[in-house]
Amino acid sequence: MRGYEASLDRAGLALGAGGLVGGVFATIVVAIGSGIAPTGLIVGFVLGVLITMMAAVAVGGPLWILCHALGWRGPGSAIAVGALAGFALFLGGQTYGFGLFDMPALDSQALLFRWISAAATSLILALVSALIGWTMWRMAYRRVV
């Protein structure tokens, strides 16, 4: 049976590659939002890299350790973990921790639209997170023959 294996050095390279993808995405968002001022783009890139790497370790790491232990080491698993982690992280951030924390007084219709908007936005960001997950998998894993 063929599978995938990783090593510690490739895992470090994968973390860096995922961070670079996040940094590029952050730079694009900064450029769209505030123009192409060099300082803003550099700050956006550096913060994007750092935050992506921290989120990959803190949020995606435990999920990936579980997948790795279960033998789910393929690209589909990496894409699914990235998308699921990204979706949950962004949805929770936009909905006051899934409604667990205090929120401003809103009527029920506005709350429904907030959740719909948050889910739609989170789906878009889940695609970026899936790309980050695939990039990290591609760097970290090699086929065992």
C-alpha cells in the first residue's frame, strides 16, 4: 500500500510556504483596500505571513495531527482541513464567537443577515485556507513507494 510521509525539515518548509501564500493574499487585500503604498504593502505582507503561520500551527496543527495519526495524509485531507479550519475561524470571528460572546443589540432580521454574510465571506476565505493547506501538504509530504 502506498502512502505519504513527511519529515521535520519539510514540515518547516511547509509552514514557511503556507505563510508566504497567506502573506501574498494579505498583500492583495491591502492593495485593494488602501492602494499600493509600499510601506502598507510590506507591513501587510509581513503581518499576513506571521498571522498565517500562527493560525496554521494553532488551529490547523491539531486537526492535521489527528489526520496524520489516522493515516489521512493525502492532498484531499489537507484541503479539507485547511477549508474547515479557515471557515470555522472566520465564521467565529464574524459572529461574536458563534454567538457566545456579547454582541450589540440587533433585531432578529439583522442577526440573520449577519450570519448569512459571515457564512458567505467565510466560504471565500475557506478557499484561500484550502489553498494554504494544499501548499503546505505539497511541501511537507512525499509519496512512499
